[in-house]
Amino acid sequence: MASLIFSCEDVQEWMKKEGFQAFADHFYAEQVDGEALLCMNEETLKTLVPPAGVRAKLLHKIKKLNDESTEVRITEARPIHEDPKAETVGEASSAPSVEKKSWKRSDEAKRRQRLARNKRKRLEIRQMKKNAHEELVQEKKKRQKTEEKLSSAKKNQEKFYQMWRQTEREKERLLHLQMKNKTKSISSSDSAVAVTKSFLEIPRELIHVNMDSDSKNLITLGEGKFGNVTLAYYREMPVAVKQFNEGVSQAEVEHEANIISSFNHLNLPVLFGISCQAKPFMLVLQFY
């Protein structure tokens, strides 16, 4: 049977027959044929058969197979009528040739193992490069998302800052106009109320009431005993307009405006002006 092991399939069948089924497919994958099997040693088997005990048994089987193969070659090369003296000479001359062939087979097996090892290294390097490229792409996408979020936050911050600056400029303008106006004293038949401040009179055509797009109604911000507060626009700026009931007099409106303008706090709205040209009377306040 030893003389019939030539191809990789023969080596696979021989290993299964000898009890090494777990490594038969691995030997076939590494293209170990009969010649390569006979050239196996401790070093070459470390990568193919890691367990030391199984490797020792396999080495014993390979050595036995190698001895049988050598005997078969010597027997086949011996002539039919052989001189006993010539037998000794023939054995002596054939031994170096067998050793030379074994050395060549060993070099061939080492070369094949080296090629297989280099191929595995190339595949590992290629896979590492692919993984590194995928990680770079993912990192680039994350960085782009972070930059987009930061850019959006910066734009919103700039927008709110411009709105705040517009409100502050309008507030300064109104205060400047209030300082220019003279102090008025208005008396009413219902209640005599002394007004020490004059307020900006805002024309009705500059106040644009904001309507709800769905119900086409006024957007009400709040309601009270003397009127309700709606959302409107004054000089393209959102404001809160307080509309008084019909029974409220102009003096009461100016009295309330006087009280609101006397306070200056972050949580209190700024009074832009009043609209008392016709009823309902209005107070135009800051909306935020």
C-alpha cells in the first residue's frame, strides 16, 4: 500500500485509514502529496499538526512509511540474478541517491510551505488594509455629522443673536423717542389719573395681526378681565398686543402703560408704545 501513495487524494485516504481524520482535509488543502509526505519532519509538521502527541504518532507512521517505500524501491531496482557481492556494492551506491532524492523532496515541501505561508500573510495584510479603510470611512462620516451639528447650532445661535439685537435696537429707539416727547397730564371723568410719562403712539396700520394658518383665527397668547393678548407684528418684528375691552378708558390704558414702563427686569416685557386712536385701545409689548 505504501507504494501506491502518489497524489494528494492518496495521502488523504491514507491519513483517514491510519486514524488521523481530523487533519486529512488540512493536508489535502495544503496540497501534500506522497513525496511531500515522505519529506515531513518535526519542523514542517508543527503548522499542520499542532498537538504534540498526534504529531509524534504521525511522524512514526511517516518514518515507517518512508522505510517501506525505500525497501520497495531497492527491491524493484535489484536484478533477478544478482551476485551476493554485487548486492553490497549496489546497496552502497543506491543509498546516496535515495538520500539525495529525499533531500530534494524536503526542499520542495519547504518551498511549498513557504509559498503557502507567504500567501496567507498577503491575505492577512489585504484584510487589515480593508478593515483600516472601512474604519477611516466610518470616522470620516462621524466627523462630518459632528461638523454639520456644530454648523447648525452656530447658525441658530447667530439667528437668535440677530433677533435679540433687533429687539434691543428697537428698545433703544423707543426710549429715545420717549425722552424727546414732553410730559402730559390727562384727566378723565371716570378717574383722575396723573400721567407723568408720554408714550409712543403707534399707528394701527403698522400693527399686523398674526392669523392661525389652520383656523384663520387670531393667535391668542392670554386672556384677562380687561382684555386679551394676541400675537402680532410691528415693523416685521413679533410683538404681543394687549387689546382692552370697550369699557376701558384711555386714562386707564395710559396708567397701566406708565406702571409697565416704570419697571426694568429681564423677565418683564418691554413696552414699545400704545395705540389709543380708536377703540379697542392697545398696548404693544415685547414678545419673547
